[in-house]
Amino acid sequence: RDLHLSLRLQRQMCIRDRAAALEHVHDSGYMHLYVKPENVIISRGGVTYLCDFDTAQVIPDKPVKIEKKSGTPFYMSPELTNGWKFDQRADIYAYGVTLYELLTGVKPFEGQTQKAMLANQLNPRYRIRKPREFNDNIPIKLEELILKCIDFIPEKRPPNMTLLVRDLNRVLGVR
């Protein structure tokens, strides 16, 4: 029982720390644009660091397009992958995908091949399986927040990391 509680608290800290790291990047005026599990480092002391800022850009006043895109497709938002206009909500999408994967052990877009998974990710009609189907220990409100982060339509996602962190803390019961 104590081990289960300890693991739950560690997972909560990991979720919150990743969000806080991305919030700091956004508060500094930048979009990371390469959020994925491999770009999160946790020190021996338990401090979370977000790394690999090669694709980072200044947060625009309004969504913008870029000619050259790079990143890991499974974590890239549909608007970034498709070359559409995007803003910091592309990072919120990637955070949601990593959170889904962290809590369920699977990616949110299923398919027999990587190509099929990517096609589902870029299909606005694709129905993502709810995280609680894989892990019923996920609180319903956290599941709702994750699904909001990975919504195909950027305007349906939280508008910024500050509001997302606030909602995340409420869901996790943290002040």
C-alpha cells in the first residue's frame, strides 16, 4: 500500500514538473516545439529538465506557418504536421500526448503500422480511446484534461500552459 501511494505521488510530481517546465518556457516567450519523453531529463535529485531547444521559436502574437518542420511525428500537433498555422498550443498537444503515454503505456493513436498510426493522428474524425480504458486509476477529470490537450482543433485545447497547470493542479488536488 505504501509503495502504491509512493508511486502515485511520484507520477503526480512527474506530471506537474513536466507541465511546470513547459510553462516556464512559455512564460519566457518561447514555444519548445519538440516536446516528447526523450526530451525530459529527471536528475538523481528528482528535478525535471526540458531539453533540446533546437526547434524552439518565439511565441507569435497570432498563429504562424513555418516552411521547415522537424520533430517526432507522433508528438507533433496536426497543425504543425500539416504545415498549417500554429502557436503554443502545439506544445500543449505534445504535452497531452506524452501525458497519455506516461499514464497508459500506449500512444493515443492506434494502428498496425507507424503509417496507420500517423494517419489516425491526422484524421479529425479518429476517436481516441479514453485513457481510463488502459488505466482505470486515472481520475476522470485528469482523463478529460488529457483529451482536451490532444484535441485535433487547437482552439479546443487550453490556450496556454498557465491555465493548463492551474487545471492540472485542481485535478490532482494540489495548491
